[in-house]
Amino acid sequence: MRKRRKSMQECRECAELLEWASACIEGDATEELRRELMIHVSSCTACARLFRSLKRVVHFCQLETGCDVPGEVHERLWIAIRQELLSEDEE
Amino acid sequence: MAKGSNLQVAVPALPVPDEELVRRVQAGNSDAFEELVRRYERKVYNITYRLLGNESDASEALQDTFLRAFRFLPKFKFKSSFYTWLYRIATNVCLTRLRKRKSPETVSLDEPVDEDGELSLEIADSKFSPEQVFQQRLLREKLQEAIEALPEEYRTVIVLRDLEGLSNEEVSKVLKLSVPAVKSRLHRGRLALRERLAQYV
């Protein structure tokens, strides 16, 4: 984590919040930093919106369970693998 | 328990560890390789699909990945886990394909995702109404589009870390990056993703 250089109340255009927001989502932020961030977002609409939407995007990505391999793709894969195994046996 | 009791307890067989299967493949057992394919086929397909963005390319990359894995398994030295090694092959296969595309799709991160869309979705709520199911499906499509529009150095990290659930340490091994570099790319990738999806979440 980058060393904090100034208080959140002083940060210009909330640039530092961007760094801290990801650290908070990762669980890398200290309790003090988390508390400061919460205080800041409670009084800064732009940062509150950014933090909330960033969290939602990350959460949505993490909820994505992916898809099953389509039947045709699965078939093609196994044909290729069996051919490879057969050619290996013949050598 | 009484001496000589015939009581037998069925203990489910533990799955054979990946490393043991790799050793069996190296000893010439092709059944062991088939078991490894069964274990990782879905995961590798999801990585290739996320990185390449369509079924046809993802299917070819899936085959390439396992065929390369089979050819190179005799040289596998157990310096990493099998799956991080396999995911590295999959990622490299996809990156090679992306670089070979004659006219890569480059979409500005500032471009609006959909001018018609004005959706608000509570992702954390698991009890979806039909409308929310529709919105979630739409958001999923937009997510894939947004991932495809990311520069590849962000795309690989987002796919492996946030979508496939690898730890920062595992991603660093797959991509041969330091953990701080992974975190930095992850952070910037998430911001870029958020920018494209902001109107939906």
C-alpha cells in the first residue's frame, strides 16, 4: 500500500480515493483507512458513487460462475485429444 | 469396536491429486491425462472465452491449450502447481491469437456502452424478479463486451482474478508478474471496467 501523504479531506479531485478504494475492496486497507474512506464518501457524492459502482462491478465479476463448455466444443476437444493420444501411441 | 467386528464403513475415495496424475502422464498413462482434461476443461474454456470473446476462437484455444499441455507435460518440473502452469499456457495461447488478429477491435474506454440503457441493478440481491433476471443477463453481456474492450494487460488480470477467482499470488505466477504489479493492473482494470459499466450498476 502506498504511503498516505495527506488527509482525505485535502485530496484534490479525490484522486487518492481511487487508490484506496481498490485496496478497501481487496481487504488490504487498514481499519483506520477504511474508517476515513467511509467518512469521506459520506460527504462526497462523486466518490460515494464511484466507490459504490466499483464495488458492484467487482462483486458482479466475482459472482459470475462462468458457463459450461458447449456440447460441440466439448466434442471437438475430445476428438483432438484422442487423435493426439493415438498418434502418441503409434510413435 | 469389538475385536473381529465385520463392520465396514464406506469411505469415499479421495480424488487423485493433480501432481500424481501428472506423474502418471509422464510415465505414459494417457487415462491420467484425460482425467486432467475433465478437471480443467470448463475452467480453461471460461478463460479462453473471456479473453477471446467468441465461441469459435475460444474452442480452438481450448484445444491448443490441452494439446500443448500434453506435449510439454513430460518437461513439467513441478515448480508450480499444474493448474497455474495450465492457465499460463491458456493465457499465452489467447494472447498470441489476440495479437494475430488482423483488425483487432479497439473500443475507446470513454465510449458510452449503450445509449438506450438506463439500468439500475442490485447485484447483491439473490431474489431476482423476471425483470431483474433480464437485466442481469443484459449486464452479463455488457460485462463481456467491456472485458473485450480492455487492454490485454488489464483483461488477463481481471479474468483470472475477478472472474476465475485466482488469488493475487496465483495470478502473479500465471502471468509471471510481481504481486504489486498484479494489484496495480487489477486496480486500473477495475476502474476501466467500472467506467464502461457505470450506467448499469
